[in-house]
Amino acid sequence: MALLLNLETATTNCSVSIAENGNLLAIKEFDSAAYSHAEQLHVFIEETLQMASLQMADIDAVAVSKGPGSYTGLRIGVSAAKGLCFALDIPLIAIPTLESMASQANDAEVNFVIPVLDARRMEVYSSVFNQDMDEIRETKAEIIDENSFQEYAAKGKVLILGNGAQKCKETLTHPNFSFDTSVVPSAKEMAMLSYKKFKENNLENVAYFEPYYLKDFILLKKKA
């Protein structure tokens, strides 16, 4: 039996789940543009433990969404995960944020799934997965234009999902494209992914692990 705690803080959705052998036991999440992860994350961890009638000492490993995503959100999630792993002497598992997003695709007729996270202006963080959820193109930051992802639309149906899908929808006109702007990264989808890595002993070095920022952090001034 493996009890895994999953933490997702890469975007506006602060999400925590506990799963047993990949089966969800409890989840607590709140999607807010205010990015209140620093205040909510540890509260959500305590609440999911209570919902599952567990103690922190019962957890066998902690999984964290590794990015790309919000610099601050990723730092909060990874710091919390590493702190728990150090304190409890348990393993750390890292889940690519875009992979967990891609796993939310529910259209069996889609040939390619492209999760996209909104960056700045017309830029997105994206990756490409086939029907078997194998990553066939690496994660990268790219500017969306009329030529984006055309090589996949020429081969079959393409689902573009995530909070970057709206800017794609406004630009890409090929009939093989479909769009789902409602998808956000969630600890729910992390449950099976983290269990698979746990079984494979695919673990991170707790001391040296860092989030996958993809791009250098740029400090922006808060709007008045």
C-alpha cells in the first residue's frame, strides 16, 4: 500500500490530494487569481489528511508539480514538499505540470493533446502528447502564430487545453483543432502519475531538486 500526498501550485489553482495506490482518497483545491498559495497550502494539507482520516506520519511520499508555471507558486509548492520530505524522511516525486494537464483530456478520438499554460503576451508553455499520453515533443516556451502546431493538425485531431488555449483559439483556424480553456492543473490528476513513479522508484534528490521554471524569473510591478 502506498499513501501519497500530491501538491499542485504551478498556477492559480492551489490543490492538494491524498491517494492510495493511485486511487483518490481526498482532495482540497481552490482556484483564485489572487495566488493565495502561501496562506492556503498547509491548511489544505491538514484538511485533506483529516478528510482521509490519516496522520502526516502515514504518508509514504510527497509528489509536487514541478512546472513550468508561476515562479512564486512553484517555489511555494516545492519548498513545502521538500520540507515535509526532510522532516518525515520520505521520498520526493516530481510531476511535470503539462503532463498532468494532458491527462485530463477525455476525447478518445483526439490524436494529439497539447496542454498550454499562458505566459506573457502571445506566449505559452506547451508540450505535445499522442493518444497514448506519451510526450512526443518536449516542453518549451513559444509565441503563438498562425503556423503553431500545424504539423499535428495535418495528421489528425488536436485538442489544445489549458489557460493558454484562448489565445490559441483566436489564432489557429485549422478544422482539426479543438480547444478547452477550462482545464487547470490539479492534484487529482497527479494521483495516478505519482503512484506510477513511486512504483518505478523514479524519485528526486530532496536536497538538490529545483522547480522547472523554463524561463528566467522577471519581477513585475503590481498593478495599482
